[in-house]
Amino acid sequence: ESGRLDLPFVGVSTFGKRPLVTDWNAIEADAAILGAPFDAGTQFRAGARFGPRGVREASTLFSFGHAGAYDHEDDEVYLGPDVRIVDIGDADIVHTDTEKSHANIEAGVRAILKAGALPVVIGGDHSVNIPCICAFDDQAPFHLLQIDAHLDFVDERHGVRHGHGNPMRRAAERDHVTGLTQLGIRNVSSTAKEGYAAARDMGSDILSVRQVRKLGTEAVLDRIPDGARLYVTLDIDAFCPSIAPGTGTPSHGGFLYYEVLELLQGVARRNRIVGFDLVEVSPDHDPARVTSILAAQVALNFLGFIFAARTRG
Amino acid sequence: ESGRLDLPFVGVSTFGKRPLVTDWNAIEADAAILGAPFDAGTQFRAGARFGPRGVREASTLFSFGHAGAYDHEDDEVYLGPDVRIVDIGDADIVHTDTEKSHANIEAGVRAILKAGALPVVIGGDHSVNIPCICAFDDQAPFHLLQIDAHLDFVDERHGVRHGHGNPMRRAAERDHVTGLTQLGIRNVSSTAKEGYAAARDMGSDILSVRQVRKLGTEAVLDRIPDGARLYVTLDIDAFCPSIAPGTGTPSHGGFLYYEVLELLQGVARRNRIVGFDLVEVSPDHDPARVTSILAAQVALNFLGFIFAARTRG
Amino acid sequence: ESGRLDLPFVGVSTFGKRPLVTDWNAIEADAAILGAPFDAGTQFRAGARFGPRGVREASTLFSFGHAGAYDHEDDEVYLGPDVRIVDIGDADIVHTDTEKSHANIEAGVRAILKAGALPVVIGGDHSVNIPCICAFDDQAPFHLLQIDAHLDFVDERHGVRHGHGNPMRRAAERDHVTGLTQLGIRNVSSTAKEGYAAARDMGSDILSVRQVRKLGTEAVLDRIPDGARLYVTLDIDAFCPSIAPGTGTPSHGGFLYYEVLELLQGVARRNRIVGFDLVEVSPDHDPARVTSILAAQVALNFLGFIFAARTRG
Amino acid sequence: ESGRLDLPFVGVSTFGKRPLVTDWNAIEADAAILGAPFDAGTQFRAGARFGPRGVREASTLFSFGHAGAYDHEDDEVYLGPDVRIVDIGDADIVHTDTEKSHANIEAGVRAILKAGALPVVIGGDHSVNIPCICAFDDQAPFHLLQIDAHLDFVDERHGVRHGHGNPMRRAAERDHVTGLTQLGIRNVSSTAKEGYAAARDMGSDILSVRQVRKLGTEAVLDRIPDGARLYVTLDIDAFCPSIAPGTGTPSHGGFLYYEVLELLQGVARRNRIVGFDLVEVSPDHDPARVTSILAAQVALNFLGFIFAARTRG
Amino acid sequence: ESGRLDLPFVGVSTFGKRPLVTDWNAIEADAAILGAPFDAGTQFRAGARFGPRGVREASTLFSFGHAGAYDHEDDEVYLGPDVRIVDIGDADIVHTDTEKSHANIEAGVRAILKAGALPVVIGGDHSVNIPCICAFDDQAPFHLLQIDAHLDFVDERHGVRHGHGNPMRRAAERDHVTGLTQLGIRNVSSTAKEGYAAARDMGSDILSVRQVRKLGTEAVLDRIPDGARLYVTLDIDAFCPSIAPGTGTPSHGGFLYYEVLELLQGVARRNRIVGFDLVEVSPDHDPARVTSILAAQVALNFLGFIFAARTRG
Amino acid sequence: ESGRLDLPFVGVSTFGKRPLVTDWNAIEADAAILGAPFDAGTQFRAGARFGPRGVREASTLFSFGHAGAYDHEDDEVYLGPDVRIVDIGDADIVHTDTEKSHANIEAGVRAILKAGALPVVIGGDHSVNIPCICAFDDQAPFHLLQIDAHLDFVDERHGVRHGHGNPMRRAAERDHVTGLTQLGIRNVSSTAKEGYAAARDMGSDILSVRQVRKLGTEAVLDRIPDGARLYVTLDIDAFCPSIAPGTGTPSHGGFLYYEVLELLQGVARRNRIVGFDLVEVSPDHDPARVTSILAAQVALNFLGFIFAARTRG
């Protein structure tokens, strides 16, 4: 311990109360958190620009000043002192300019990759996934796992190709993305019937919440290429609005907490996680802050699973 | 498409962004939405008077300007251009006067029936079901399916016979109502033990949430007269407060989303739906608006199921 | 009266419960309300995209089904049956694309002008003023009155020229804008010292809230060219956050209600009002809805003043 | 002191933490507080039914367990141990039945009067003033002071005579009401031009907020019959929405705190206060609870002024 | 019935609208409710000091003026007129002084025990369990059942031994506590790995939510000493944040309503319940009030189960 | 500029986006911001523990990446690059232990003083002023200016001497505090009549809001020892609840923005400001965040005034 009690409500809100590194040429860490506070890609309520701050603050609830987080179910201490995590702040956003904002996000992810750290990006709306995926274009290929309510597979409407309804289509077009698994997809969205057909044509495996439940966690995991490098993009609206009301386009009938957690624990065990983003948390639509808490709880647990697997590796 | 992108947040909030028809003698539609913003029948918190506006606005989230709504689980495009739905605005409400307000609601439903359209009424508190049922007194008889936390079977207390605790009793008294199925009923309410006995005596089939779960969807559907004309009254507090906090008298332990959706899909398939109302949404008690979104999502899906069944018919 | 009581909480929320005209080639009115739900130009919290809906709903509070609104202080019935006001819905917004969105707003204003009606635009963030001003480029010149907390006179930063910090600079560059009066300007904003100098160089008259108070309403009115055609742009953050918390960039020390109302009543009396916009209302940051109510109350009163003056001629 | 510290947040919320007297035949007090949780008379948002509970809870903020409340500006200890105040709970409300609900309120006020105590009624919407005034029909006549945004002088619309837009008309018709002073009246309401004329014809003195300010407190007090028995009805929407957002029909441009307080201090000094009601507080529209706090603060201060004046007598 | 309709929203908020007994030497009841509004023991957000008031108000929703509460699933009338329940108000809290505040809570519980009534304590944060357990030191020993997200088994950190992370450790040290069953425990908390080991060493049986689900209710009940005297401490954060957002340290993945209810019904049937506390409800973080409603609903049902079991003997 | 646009919503929330210095032995700055997130001293609603985080986030609204903040009314660029401000994070708080928490705050202020920087402390409740004042006991004496609704001059009640009702009494007892000016004091509080007498006996100058207004800013400033070293303690509840609802004990009738700002500008000009604290901001009671914005706006402006005066010096 540090000599301080450092209760959750005490201190400046960096992610997990980890060190703030503002010089992106001096990242020395196993994982680096980048905020991507861009929400001009949204089609209903905006507000995800405050996602990074909201998730950072919520993450302090799980930061008790202990050396690592003990989970009695797994009998494991996660994220002990050997796992170096830093918060590198936010990508610079230029209002009214999607291109520049996305370029700045991409630059941040590239800086993390250059430092050899795991990129973890907190959105922002789901369009921030586009530059995240771009930043890996000089890395080894990977499979993409999306957990989301919406397919986000619109090619183009009214000229829009980089909004929050487009990222999976943009990813599928990339050479370094070898395939997609899309979980939680349900109900109406900006992707029309044609988009589903296109996704399937381009190799997507699409499952709804009910389909995932019916199959069970292990069977779903079996559909993801075993051992593949895996990038995970998690839209908070994959979850049921009961635990994730604070998002732009809530869709009822979503996943519950352990359903997603066990999927993430599974892929952390079976795949090499090369990065992940967590998007669409909108704190101003989250009056009891449970959505930010959910996002922080999921992100910290996933980080724990990833580094526990690497240690065992 | 219309030449407009027409994102969900754009435009005046009519139900599903459908045309507004203010002349009730000129309804030309397959279904017509009527608001019934009356909440003087409530026994805890009021606010359902803003239900119609809240549900209308939430319904725009599911209105992407596509020609119909594609559901990949059912591989079906619902509510395509062939289904004509209109919003006919609200029944006129006269404060302090339950009788006149109810009469105006009844007049609205009669106008829809006269036009040969399916009446869909958005409450308002559950007392608005009373004039809805009345309006069918010159139609063929039907069975009544209630999905609700509360039995609403009080005959009279302190002279009150038309509050939100009375509608099922009033319906059961009607000749054109051939029977009742009451699902989701749980815990304490304004209906005392005697009310339950009376309901059963008058032919009601009462099941709690746990009983419905134990039986399963199909077995529950089997208890509803097969092929019967069916009117559905859905009190949003049938749902768990986790997804429906914005209501006057929340009761824990309610239905989850797909439990109700699958029941509605079942009756749409097995019965002729003659009308439905959706009541007790109180937007001012719904800080993240998930309750209004739930109501809109359920209503739009139910409409989709109904007209898909009619097409197949 | 219409035969209906039509209480404020009853009915679909068009502006002032006025008719909805969706065919922009068929506007027959003295004034037409256009929503401009664009908020990608914001630099702190977004949400003004819901401004048009919020103001529309709030406007129903002042719509009691009377033929006109009686003000006992002025002993005048405003907006009687002779004043034809219509709501023409919203301009189409294309997410991630400022240019197209602005063009659509401009098209809406041009349609209103073509119909000979007074354009009233409800934002959206203050950048929507840019297309509003553009739409007048084939009209007679006018003076521009801005009521706002912020100068909004940034020329360009990081390439941004059409965000909500730029509109007054863009307006000042226009030939058909003969001068600016900027009232309520206070404290820090995105406009740096250089911007103030540029504004003054380009002919702006800048007064803070305290300066306006010290001068008094009449003296301030005297600084606006008497009898000039006048366009008014009102940013809701001109008002004190006590009555206008629901906005993106609140700034303390703003105007109180009657201070602005009396200025508006003054210019309506002394100038030909050629159009106005009211921007930056963000309903999701307005928990008690007083900001939307303020916007509606100001807009309806200003319309009343304008048409009362025209009648008097 | 009681041996307890009794901090404001501690204890069951009776008004001012005063004793709860449930037997209305056993009221022994100088003043008795009655809740009148009726809100079916509202024309926009309901919620005033929770006014009594909200004001009670807020009143505990001013209850520090001291023997009386010291005001350093007046150098006076108000409401010392000699002033016996009790809370007699709420009048019984019957949903959907305005007549019975009003009768029960009237019965409560009559019980207080019978006990020789000062009736203080916490609404509820403004229609609860109707039974309050009725209850005095066997008492000596009094002048009525209304502080409100709205004139509430509608005779009848669509048969409604006992809604919250009617009470001042009903009062003016009473023999035991000798005249009305109506302060704070502004902007549009359910009272049309004819209502204002009728009010003036029936002897009302109507002043807007700006007119009150221009005249000054003393000049306004001079317009109220000196020494007359006075009943005061205070609608919380008389206040500016900045301090009273939590009400059904907010109207901008209202009174500030001391403006009303000084009027109340003036009439307490100059008139015999025979009772007062404080209406239209809606806690569910008051997210920071400042409206309930305002109501409690005003009511407690007014009680202090009244009994200080009686002591000085 | 009382002659009054007594709707839920009517009347001063005592627990279940039961009589308020302020003289702690005159408690004549089967069960007595004590508020313990202390929250200085919290490590994230405070606010549980308003728990007693919040739960009291919410409890009125289940108070319809009937003689008892009929549950159709159990076909039982609970809490009929033979069960005497009183509300004895709150323990006196002294800010900045944990010791005195805890002593006052202990005194309240002792008064209830002395009167032979069942103590039911509404917190306040979980540290209020410490004085509750102390108050039983002259009673027969009992087993302790905790339902909670967090183990609360910290011995001491920075000198703190009586915060909300310590109560189970303090209880385990007591001679009259014969053992602990700790259900719902999950994820990170202030208890580090050492705390879990210590708990197990001191005889605790610890089960997570998933472990409880996997075992099933009956198997879990079997792990609690059959027939033992049992004290139950229920931290509202044991529940899923979907239904209990209004608490200081929400933790996702918690229990749903019936999971806890059936456990409580089970222990009421199998054990002698000697008292219970319900803690960590924070109304100011509960915008739709569903958490207070949950707490009230659980507490009233548990009371019903306890006294039904006693009657059956 | 930094090469980044750095919009207000972008980046980790340190105060004014200034550098975070976690090594308190390495403070090199003209002013250092310390958070003091302690709220166990409150007597109504808690929540001020989140004050430091709330004010930090709000301060970013005024941080546009410019080199300094231009105020056109003063024609001055405040806080230019020559003024070095750092954020040193929060004092460590130990729950349930007022003494240790206060000691840690004191240590933080001593560290700032040792570094020769101006201490600026963001509370936390007003009791945090006690250790702030203590930390100056080896500095030259100063006069204390309190701006507050409440006198906070309780000596002791139930043993409490370090709650938020005691700080001014504690300060007055100190040798290095030469006198007090207490502005804004009004209405009922925990200080009884005796406390006022004691304050005056110990040399306090007490003025209410109305008295300050009547005197005018200059006359009030004249009552403060000219040229004296001055410490300022600003309780946000000094302000009117209209602009400062987010606080524990709101009191109506408070100061408006410019009233306080002009006092602060006056003392910055006339006195040597040796430190200040800003307390009682409770973000969870501030739904539109205007209170945090107010606090940030006041603190940044006061810092600007202080360093502008020093430059002119």
C-alpha cells in the first residue's frame, strides 16, 4: 500500500487511478487507456463524448488502493503490481470535423502499439472503432469480435460512411481483419436487410442475444477462431437497458452482466487479445451512473482476464 | 426512401413518424394510434398523462426512414409500405371530470373502429381501458388478455368505479367480453382478497410472473382460447422496474422484455387482435427514458406481428 | 374555441399546437417554425439536437385553446386568429456531415422566405445560424442582433469555420449583414482577445450583461439602427443559468427574463423583424424543463410582439 | 433541548418535526398543518399530490432542535416553545372524485378552525383552495390575498368549475370573501381576457410582478385593507422558476424570495392572518428539491411572522 | 377499514403507515422499525442517511388501507390486524462522531428487544449493523445471514474498524454470533484476499450470486443451520443495479428480486428470525425511486413471512 | 497553443486542465489546488466529497486551450502563461475518522505553503476550513472573510466541535486570525442566538445578503481591514439556490453571481490574498451541473483577479 488509504471517492479520476502519461512518446506500460470523446456519429441522442470521463470516474469505485483485485470466485488476484497500466488521456477532437477527429484517435492507438502496449479505447460513439481498426493496418491480421445491439454494417447512406452505423462494414473491408463475429444483434437499427446480407456475404457470424443464450457460452466461443489474434469492440448497448440506460440508442432485450463477462473471460483464455474498445457510454443519460460503473467493471475485469492469461500463457 | 435521411432525432414526434390525421372522419389506415392522456385514476404517482407524448418521441428511435423494419431473427421485414398506420392525436381530456374524459376516449376508439382500422391506444393510466372496452360494445365479442402487475379488479371503494384499480372488473361485467386472462399479477395492490375471488368467479385465469415462467410461453398461450378475437391491454408495470421504472406503481419481480414479446408474438399468430392499449408510462419518472423506449419498442413489434400474421392469414 | 378543451398536456407537440405543414412548397402562413436539430458544432456538452422537440413540447404549456393570448400588462391579445403560424418540421440532418446539414437548414429557411412568411428557426447549436443568415443572401440587407453569453467570433481554429463558436464572424463577412449588435457577452469563451478586436473592427457593438443593465433598455435600443430590418439570433445561454440550465455551455451572470423580453419588445416596436433563431436549448440537461419553457415563452411572446407591431403598422 | 441532537436529516418527516396529531377532535395548538394531496385539477403536469410530503421533508432542514429560530436581521427568535404547532396529516383523497376529495379537505380545515387553531394547508394543486375558503363560511369575513403567476379566475370551461384555474372565481363569489388582491399575475394562462374583466368587476386588484416591483412593498401593502382579517393563498409558481422549478405550470419572470417574504412580513404585521394555503409544489419535478425547500422556508417564516405579531399584539 | 380510503400517496410517511411511537419506553408491538440514518462509514458515495425516509415513503405504495396484504401466489393474507407493527423513528445521529451515533442505534435496538418486539433497522450504511449486533449481546446466540455484494470483512485499515467495510468482521468476533452465511459476494471490494481467508477461518460460508444460482434456493437454505435463531442483514447492493441503482457502491451481477425473496421466505419458514436490518439505500441516487420501493417491498414481504410462520408455529 | 485544439470536453479533468503534481515535495507553482473530499461534517444532505471532482470537471468548460482568459469588460487577459497553477490531487480521507482526515488536509495545505504557492482548497464540507486555517499557524496573521449563508459559529453541541457548523468559531479562537467578516448570513441554521452574540463578542462583522446589497460593494469592502492579509472561505450556499442548488443545505435569498464576483475582485485589489477555500458543492444534487460550473467560474475568476493584482502589485 501507498501510505494512503485512497478511498474510491478520493483523487483525480484517471482510469483505475493509474498514472497519467501525457507524453505519448514515453508510454511504458502493458496496457494504455485512450479516451476517444467523439460523438458526432450518433443518430439519436449524443453524449458519448463524456464517456471517457464517466468511465474514468466510475473506475475509481473499483480502486481501493490494494495491490490487485481479489476475485473469490476465481480465487485470483487480478491486475497486481506487475501489470503496468497507464492512462494517456484523450485523443484531440475537432468539432464539425470527423476526419481530423478520427485521425487523432488513430494516432493515439498507433502510439500505444508503437510502445508495445495493449490499446484500450474508451469512446465516444461507435464510429471511433473505425480509426482504432485502421491503426492496426501494419500489424498482424486479427479476427474482430463485436458485442452490440446493432449490426453497424451500413455501407453508405446520404454519403455517410464514418458514422456510428458504419464501423463493422468499414472493418470488414480491411485486409487485416480476417473475419467478424457479431453478438447481441437484435431489433431495428440503421442497418437494413441488405446490410445483413452483405455482412453474411463478407463472412460475418451474426447471433442475437436469444441465439447466444440458446447456444451457451462455450458453443459461442467455439465459433470464434481458436487461438486467433482477436480485437474486441464492445458497444455498451449490447447490454440490457436495465443495466445500461446511459447510452444513445438503448435497445431492450440485451445481455446481462455475466453473459458478457463470461464471453470475455472465454476469449481472454482462448485468444490473444490485441486491443479493445468500449463505446457509447453517455453519462448525461445515466442518472444513477450504473452504466459508467458497468463499463468500468467490465473493462477492469477484461483487463484482469487478459493479463492473467498472458501470465499463465 | 423519401429523399431525406430522417434520422431518429429529426422531426415532429408522431407515433413512428407516421402521418398525423386530425380529422377523425378521414381516417384511412390499417391501424390508428390514439393518445389517452388521462391520469386522474392513479393511486400513487401521476404522470401517465404524458405517456402518449413520451411514447411518441421514443418511437422515433425505431424510425430510420427505411421502408419497414428488418428483424434478422425472424428474417422478416415488418411494417413495410403496405401497412398504413396513422397517428390521430389525443382524445380531449377534461380535468376534474373522469366521465367526460372517458367519453372522449371512447369516441376516439369508435372513430377508429368505424374507419375499419385497428385501434391502438396509448395511456394514460389503466382506467383508460374502460372506455376502450366500451367502444367495442357493438362489435363481435372478444377475449381480453391483460398483462399487468396488478389485478385491477376492484368493484368499488368509496364510490370509485372508474379508477385505475377497476378496469378489469368493468370489462368482466361487459357482455362482449367473453373471458379474461390476467398475466404477471403479483404482490399487493388495491385489489383485496375478495377481488381475486370475484375475478375467478367471473371466469378469469390469473397467473403470476413466476407461474408464467414455470409454464412456459406455449403452455400459457394454450390457456387463451385459440383463434378467438383478442383485445390486449398492457400495463407497463407488468414489466420489471429494471426496464420500466417510469410508471406510477412499480412492482418488483416483473416480466423481462422477451417474455412479453414472445407472448405477443404468440397471440398475434394464434388470435385475431382487435385492438390494444398500452398504459401507465410516466415519462417524468423515467429519467433515462428507457420505459418510453420499451413501450414504443413493444408497440411497434406487436404491430409488426399483427400485420405480418394478417398478411400470412 | 374548437369544441375541444385541448389542455396543454393534450395532443401532438407541434410548436404552439399550430398546424404541421410537411410540404414546404405549400406554406401559407405569416410565420413558419423550422427545427434545426444539429449539434455537432458544440464544444462542451451536446444535446441541442433535441432542442426543437423540447421547445415544441414546452410551447404547449402556453396553448390553452383560446383564440389568442391575453397579456394584462399590455392589455393586448397576442397571436389572435388572424396570425397564421405553421410548424414545418425539421431540416434533414446528416450525421458527420456539417455541410449537408447546414445546406438543408438553409433550404428550409429559403422555402419560408419564398412563401413570404417570417422564418423562425429553433436550434440546434449556434452554428445553425450560419445557414439561416446565408438563406437571406437574396433579400434586402439587415442588421443583426445577437443576444448571447459568448461572442462566437472565432475566424478559424484547427480548420473549423462552421462550429458554434464561429457564426457571428461568418455573419459579419456577409454583404447583406450591415452591422452587429452583440448583447450579454461575458466571461471566457472560444473567442480569444483577437476575436473581440476583429469584431469591433468589423463594426460590432459589444455589451456585457452589466453594461446593458447600466445603460438601461432604452439606451441599448438606441444603439441599434432605428427602423432597420433586423434579424435576431438568441442563444439561450444569454440567460442566467438559473433559468436556463439546459444548455451546452452555461455561463453565470446572464440576463433575467424581463431584461431580454423588454429588448425584444423594443426591437419589435422599432424595427422590421425579418427572422429569428433561438438556439442551444438542450432538453436532456434541463431536468425540470424550465429552459425549454423559457425558450417557448420567449419565442411566443416575441412572435406576439412582432405581429402586434405589424398590425399597428 | 430534548437530549437529542436531532439533526435535520434525522427522524420521521412531519412538518417542522412538530407532533403528529391523528385525532382531529383532539387538536390543541396555535396552528395546525393539513396536507391536501389533490392534483386532479391540473392542466399541465400533475405531481402536486406529493407536495405535502415534499414540503414536510424539506421543513426538517430548518429544524435543528433549537428552541425557536433566531433571525439575526430581525434580532428575533421565532416560533419559540410558546407557539404550539401540530401536523394533522392529510385530508383523505378519493381518486377520480373531485367533490369528495374537496369535501374531505374542507372537513380538515373546519376541524382546525373548531379547535381555534390557525389553518395552514399544503397542497395539492390550487383547486384545494376552494374547500379551504368554503370552510370559513361560518367565520367572520376576510380579504383574500393571492400570490400567484396565474389569475385562476375562469368561471367555467367544458363544465369545469373546480379545477386549478377556477379558485379565485369561486372565492370571489363567496359572501365571506370581501375582496381580492392578486399579485404576481403575468403572461398567458387558462384565464382569458374576459376573466380579467370579470375579476376587476368583482373587485379584484391585479398586479403583475413588474408592477409590484415598481410600486414597492409598502405601496402594495397599502392597497390591502389595513387591519382586515386576511387569508393568504400562495401558489409556488408565483416565484421565478429559477427557485421554484418544481411546479406544474412554471411561468418565467416571477418573484424572488425576499419580494414575497417582505410582503408576508408586512401583512403579518398589518393584518390578522386567519389562515393560509401554499400550493402547487410538485416534488417529482424538483430534482434538487429547492422548490420544496423554498415552500418550507416561506411557510416557516410566515408562521414566525404571524405569531410574533400576535405576541406583540 | 378506517373510514378513510387512505390511498398510498396520502398521509405522513411512517413505515407502512404504521403508528409512530416516540416514547421508546412504551413500545407495544410485535415488530418495531428503527431508522439508523448514519452514512459516515461509506467509501464511495454517501446518501444512505436518507435511507430511512426513502424506505418509509416507498412503503406507503404497498399500504392501501386494507386489513392485511393478500398474496395470490401464496393464497395468504399477510400482516393482518393481529400483527402489531410500529415505527419508532430514528436513532439520534451525531455528525463527525461514529461512536456516539452507533451507541444511539444500539440503544434503540435494545429498547425494542426490551419490549419483546422484533427489531427491524433501516440504514444508513452497513456499519449500522455493528451496533445492531452489539445490542443482542445479552440475548441467546444466533447465526448471521448476510445478503450483500461485498464481504465487509476488513479487520482494520488506517485505524478504521467501524466503517461499512468492517461489520461482518466485527460480528464474527462476537460470542453471541455462532456463524455466518454470506451470500451474493462478488467482485472487488475493500476486503482484500486476506479478509476472505480470515472469514473462512472464522467459520464463514461464502457464496457468490452465480454459486447461489447454481446450487438453487433449497440447497443454499440447507447450508444454514436448520432451526437456528437467525439475524439477517441485507445490503441493498446485493441486488443487481438494474433494480437497486440507488446505493453507494453498486456492483453489477447481483441478485434479482425473487432470488432474495425466496431465500427470505425460506429462512422465515425454517428459522426463528430474531431481527433484521436493511441497509445502503441512498434515495438521492435513485431517480425513479425503484430502489426504495424494492427495499420497502422486500421488508414488508419478509415481515409478512416471519409473522405468518410464527402464527403457524 | 499546444498543437491540440483541446476542446473543453476533451481530456482528464484536472483543475483548469492544469498539470497534475502527485509529489507534494515537488510543487513548483504560483497556486496549487488541493481537493478535500470530506463530508462527514454535514447536517443535512452529504455529497460534498464529490465536490473536488465536480469542480475539476466543470473547470474544463472554461479551458479552451488559449494562453489565458480574455475578459472584455476588464480588457484583461487573466491567468496567462506566466501564472503557474498546478493540481495536487486530493488529501487522503479516512472514513469514520474526522481527526485523521482533517490532519491530512492540513498536511496538504502546509505542503503548498512550504512551496511558496497560494493554497486553494476545494471541499468537501465547510469543516475542511478548520484544518486549512490550522495550516497557517506558523504564517503571518490574517483577516478572515467568510461568504456563506450560515454563521457556522457553534462552539459545541453533543461534543461536536469539528463539524460544518463549527469552523468560524474554531477560526475565531486562533491567534493568527485577527478578525472575521461574515457576509451573506441569513435565516435559520445550526448556530443559535448565543452563537451570534459570541461571534460579535469575538470581533465578527456580520452582514446579511440584504444588508450587503443595501450598503453596496464598496461600503462592504471598506469594512474589511484595508491592505490586510486575507484568507477567503466561500461556502457555495452563500449563493442563491437558483444558481447553486447542488449543495447540502440550500438557503433561499442568497447572493447572485456578480455580487460575489465584485466582492472578490475588490479584495483581490485591496488585500493580499493568502489562500482560499471553496466548499459545499455537492455534484450529486446538481442535476444540470450549474453549481459546479459556478464554483469553477468563481474560482478561476478569483485566481485571475489575485494574480492580476500581484502583477500590478
